[in-house]
Amino acid sequence: MILELIPETPVELVEKFCVTFHCRHVHIQYKHFIVSSSKSTLDFSLISPYVKQRINTNSDLQLASLGFSPKTGFQIEDITVGNGSNMFVAAGPCSVESHEQANETALFLKSQGIRFFRAGSFKPRTSPYGFQGLEEKGLEILKTIKQEHDLLLISEAKDATNVDQVLKYADVLQIGTKAMYDQGILKAAGKSGKPVLLKRGFGSTLQEFVQAAEFILCEGNERVILCERGIRTFETATRFTLDLCGVEWLKAHTRLPVVVDPSHAMGYSYGVTGLSRASAALGVDGLLIEVHPSPYGALSDSSQQLDFDSFKKLKAQISSIANTMSVSVI
Ligand code: PEP
Ligand code: MN
């Protein structure tokens, strides 16, 4: 349950109430809310004169739910995401490897009208012997690229210890599939107030995924994007299984922008364009696509990154699909 309080509510009373009834006091854009677990039966007589509105979400999807607010989208710099009028394409290499590699990719993507550049510099690899990313040095490179090409940067933090470091450079903080359950990074991302792209844990249910987003939202950070990037099933022929049913569920139950990353789901470049077309036809709010000047030589995820020609075709195809739905591709 969510209680919206009138602005005059004494803060000490709210704090006392929250301690007594084990609920959270949340501030969002100058408004105060009390959020309680769906399982608790809240006796709010203590605070009732200050309650402006009571919202029964009937589940632990609370601040993310459509019951709390309609889907309006939000701003990331000059771009509105998640209001249904556009679909953004965030593209770039899995990892920043050098200035030349990032620059060549950015130059190409800019020529394709892309505004969001994605590239990781802290790579949470499964093997400790794989390329771990250029870390701070890579972020310095990305800062130059972002400035020179007027791009918005999406980059990943591995854990709570480097959230601030990444956000010195990035416009959007990416939380990867393996970090989705890490409450330290979720809380730090929430407190940062910066836009967050939260990837679904590959072994998590949709409910767990949205609950992870709630950890960010209840810190008062409204700008959370949900990213479906494939889940683990019994199938091993593809890297993961893209859960398009899940995408529809997220669209039907949450007010947050929903985007798809077909690159990590498929794991092979040959499937990325088809899955992007399918996602565009579902009306997702964005796509995350890995692109590299020479994919075979990439230091991470080489099998799934698209070369420039393939990306060009993908962009043209999804644009014509989006066009039929009066959605612009940015
Ligand atoms: C990535 O986007 O490069 C990445 C590592 O993604 P995921 O966390 O979904 O595997
Ligand atoms: Mn990758």
C-alpha cells in the first residue's frame, strides 16, 4: 500500500510511524509517501489526518506499478524516454578497448542518428582471466568521445564501490544482469538520482526484477529503465532466451520504460536484427545493441557484436516498423 501525504505532514511523525509499522518514507519530486509491504495490514489512524491519497497496489510492485502513476516517461538530458512516442537505440561496443575503436564506432553511430552510446569500462566477466575492462582509463576515453560527438553515455558499474566513479562520466548508469540482486549497487544508484538502466538478472523472475527496481525507486530516484536481456532456460543453442512474454508483462504492469537487449540474449550476431525487429513490433521504449568496427577481434562478446553494415540494415528495418506505429526512432 502507498499513502501519499499532504506537504504539511510533520516529518518526525512520518519517521515514527515508519519505524513502528516497518514501512518506508519516500520523497519523490517534493512529494512524501509511505510505502508498506503488500503483506502488512497497515493501521494508519495515527497519520490519517495527513493522508491525501491511499493507493492499494495489492502486490510488492509499488512505486513501479501503473497503479501508482501512469506511464509518462522521463527526461534524460534533451531526450524523453518511455512516453510511447519514440524508441531510442543505444549502441556501441561491449567494452571500450581504445580511443581509436571507440572513436570509429561513435563516428559511425553519429552518422546513423544515434544519441545514446553504450560501452563498458568495468566488465563483470564470468572468468577472472577474461578482459576486465580499461576501468578509469576507459572512462577517460569515453568522456572524450562523448564530448567530441555530443553523445549520451551509458556505462556499467560493477558494484556499489564504483557507482560514483562511473557517474562522473556517464549520463546513464548501467546495472548488469549479475549485479541485479546486489542491494548495495541498487541503493547507491537510487541515491545518485541519475538515470539507471537496470538489466534483468538472467535467473530472476519478473517480480524479482521489478522489486530490484523498487530498491532504486524508493530512494527517490524515478528514472529507472527496465532492460530485458535474455534469461537462462534449458536451451543452450543460443546464449540466453529472450523473454518477449516478459516484455509484454512489464509493459502491462509497470510504468517504467521497457527496453530490450537482443545482443546478449542471442549471443550471436545473426539473430540480433530479427530480435530487434520483433522488439520494435512489440513497441518497446528502446533497444541496446552491441556494435564494433571489427567484431571478430573484439576483446569481449565478439560473437554477438554487429559490424557497421549490419547495424545500418538493422536501423533501417526497425525504423520502418516503428514508422507504421507512428513511433520515431532516436
Ligand atoms: C553488457 O551490456 O555489456 C553486459 C555485460 O550486459 P549483461 O549484464 O546483460 O550481461
Ligand atoms: Mn557485452
